[in-house]
Amino acid sequence: MGKLTLVEQALRLHKEYYGEDNFGTVVKDCDYYPKVAEIFINRKNRKIYSNLDIEPVASTVVHTGSSPVMAKAGRIKKLMFKDGSGAYRIHLGQNEVVHIIRFILNSKVRMEYAVGTTKSMSMLHNLCEAGRAKLNRSLPRKGIWKIGCYDGVYYHGKARKEEIENALRFSVHPKFNELENDFNQFFSDIDFYTRYGQSGMRKVLFTGPPGTGKTTIAKALGAKYQDKYVFVYADDYFKDVCYAAAQKKIPVIIIAEEVDELYRADAGTLSFLDGADTPRNLAGTYVIFSTNYPNRIDPRIRKR
């Protein structure tokens, strides 16, 4: 029997832990190890990282790494590397683990295989995203953010700079001026939308096939006005952002794509969009929905 490949070793470690019947989910070259190692070393005291642990395991890959760092793990300290070759078992809590095998030849050649259950891989990915977001748990007052959730904790992660710069180029889209004029009119006349007890929420729906610029127009608006307003990519968390903005009286623009709630015209959704449960924001809430499937939206939703 020949030497096992990296992915075969990762799968073997997974099956030894979970059993032969669990085939696992494989993710290649996402650089999970350096991300989770940085979180473990620098942010271990945060509550959502309390169950995180990193355990080196045996493999044919020789453990090498960058300069060693002493990291606190409970009441003890352990030697850690921010990056390096080797095999690792990442403990995520709830009896979920991910096995990672990483091989680094030089600065340009590196490979990584991460194997886990669907649940554990999702937990690892969300943990890394939460770590990069630095857990901005309260709604910021300006900028472009993405909302996520890890272990019941909501956080706001800053949008990537290159993503914002790319979006600016699409301010020449034929529909951009129409959206911008409506947006400016709404916030300029916000008193008109709140003076008689109205919610101060305006909803815009973009429809059309993929590639027509629905989301890009909204991103371009955010790129242009990010120094004055807060823009949040919320999707299925858009309700949470609406409540947070209303509570803090912050003008907010929410960008939500393919929101499941648009396809369910239940009493709760209808009441939230335009009824007794709509959070009243005196500063204004501007929600930009988009969908590729407008015919799936219940007519009662469209009327809201």
C-alpha cells in the first residue's frame, strides 16, 4: 500500500473520529488553519471562542511552523504556530471537530484540506468569519457591513475594500440615478414619513434575471454614501437590523437578496412589512430587496 495523499489522510482522521459511515465534507485551500490559529492565539478570551481548541495529530506531514507563540488555553499555556505544515484536530464545541492537513513548501506553494461534518464545517467557516469581523456586535453608524451569526451571537463584519471599490464603477448603471434620487428624497423628507406615527420604513424591490445588476446597483449606492450612512447586507437577518436601527434611531440602508420571507405571506411577515409589528425608526430605514424570481412573491407581499 502506497503513501496516502493529503486528502486521504484528512479523510482517514475524520473517519477514525466519526466512524467509517461518515464520509465528511472536504474543503480545499481555504486557509482555515492560519485563520483559526490567529483567533485562538489573540482572541481566546471572547465568549464564543471558549470551546475552541487546536490539537496536533500524527500524519506523514512533518509539523513545521512560523515562530512559536505561547497561547493561553484555559489555565495553562501551550505552544502554537500561526501557520505551518502539519495535521490538526480543531475542536469547536458541541462535540464537533474538523481535521485539517496543511502542507507548505514555500511562500507560493501550499495546500490545505479541511474535513468535517456539514455542521462542523459550517461552524468552522462561521467562526473564521466572526473572527475576521472582530465581533462588532452593535449596529455601526456608518460604513458598509455584513451581518452574520455564530453560536447565537450576531456580529457586523466590514465589507472588503476591493469589493467597495469595484461597486463604485457601477454607478453608471441606467437605474442607479433613479435609486439614488429616491434614496435622497426619502432621507431628506424623513419627517413626512414619520410625523403621523408612520414607521419611517421605505421598501424597494429589484427584480430580474441574474447578471442584470440588481445587487450591484445597491452596492454602488453604499460605496458612494458610506461616509454618511450605514449600509448592511442582511439577507435573512434584515428584521434584526430593522429593530436595531429603530432602537438606536440610526438611518440605515439594508440590502437583502432572495429573502425567504418574501415568499411567505404569513401574518407575521405582513405585519412586519407594513403593520403593527413594523419597527418605527424616526431616522429612516431604507430596505433594498432583490430577487431573481418575482413571480414567486405573494401578491400581498408586493403590495406592501
